[in-house]
Amino acid sequence: MQTAAPLTTIRPLNAATDEEVAVEVPVALTVNGISQVVMLATPADLEDFALGFGLAEGWFTSRRELLDVDVQMQADCMELALTVTAACEHRLKARRRTLAGRTGCGLCGVESLAQLSELQPAPVTAPTLAPAALDRALAALPSAQLLNARCGGLHGAAWCDTQGELLMAREDIGRHNALDKLTGALARGDIDVRRGFVLISSRASYELVHKTAMAGAGLLACMSAPSSLAIETARRLGLELWAYVREGRATRYA
């Protein structure tokens, strides 16, 4: 397995010293030798990304359908060669989806509105949080973002228990990639996602709500503003949605 570094050193044109910058590279995912998607991502925790992305996209019904991930460096991209079960491969062939590389949230590659409805997660149940749980988790997030502390350019997605203790975090230049990595790590650890919540250092978009619910979690807290579709979707799914999470304040939208 070969991997690229998640950070690189670049000297600004008007500076005398180098600084660290987040790496963004095309990451191609293949399934049993068949190309599926190319995303733009930070090359860290890519095995978690492969599993989490596949779960969010409905490729896998459980982590056990992903048999192996071979991470390889190509000339101009990273390749994640996924080996999956025959049942999973058959399901993917029945639902063809092509995604252009992206780091922003969206619905690129969904070929029809009917296909979009097929990707909808089941309703979820929100956990009951202890008082000040959001504040406690928010305070712990910066120290969990080790790469972001060095370059300032990465989003963080964290898993926290109902007391607000931050138990796991993943980083990426794309907010939804960070959540996919977190989802994959939680699945690999067989962690019961109903017993905690997701905290993300970004706005609350539709895709983040969708991915959180696909993972089975019932509460999403974001540091910035929500979109109308994110609010509508969270309310429909029963997902508790908090935005503008800052020290001593937060706004609940669903």
C-alpha cells in the first residue's frame, strides 16, 4: 500500500518562509475492477473513506460486504481498489451512478429523481443529550483536528457520546468526505451510533444530513448555517439538527 502525505509545504509568493497546505487529490474508487467514482479528497484515512462513502451511497448494507481496500498511488491520483461480495457487485451494476470529482456537497451523478428517492435513509431517533454536551464537544474539537492545527484548511467530523465527550474524529478538505471517513471508522469499530451524535466544523447541508441518517445517527450538530433542504430533510427523518453551534449557544432546527 502506498499513500500520499495529507499536507505539503509551499512557499507563498510574497513570503520568505514555507507554510503547510492541505493536500487535495483525485481519489478514484473501483469496485471489483470496475471504475465507480472519482472524488477530490485529502489522502488520509482512505480505508475509512472507502467504507463510509460506500455505506452513505447505498453500495454496502454492512461493513462485511467490503472485503478489502487496496490503496495505491497512481501518476496523478490515488486509487482505492475495493473488493466486495458478489451480492454487493450485483447491486451496484443494477444501480449505475457516475460522480464527477468534487469536494463540495451536491447530488452530482444522480441520474433521475426516482433514483434519488431510492437513496433515502430510514427515519432515525435522536439521543437525549446531557446539559452542555454540545459545548463540551465543541471545546474538544480543535485538539482532535491535528492536521487542521498545522494548516488551517481542513474540516473535522467528530463522534461524541451523549455527555459530549469526543471519542473519534476524522479530517478532510471536504466536509462530506470528513463525515464519510468518520462513518467508515465507526462502522469498522462496530460502534452503536444511536448512542451519540455527530459534530461537524461546517455548515449544515442536505448531504450531511443525508449521510448522518444513512449512518444511523439521530443527531447532527454543525458550527455554521443550515440550508432549507437540510432542515426539511432532518425534520422528515426525525433527525435532530443543531446549527450555529458556538460556545454557549446553538440553534435547533429539527
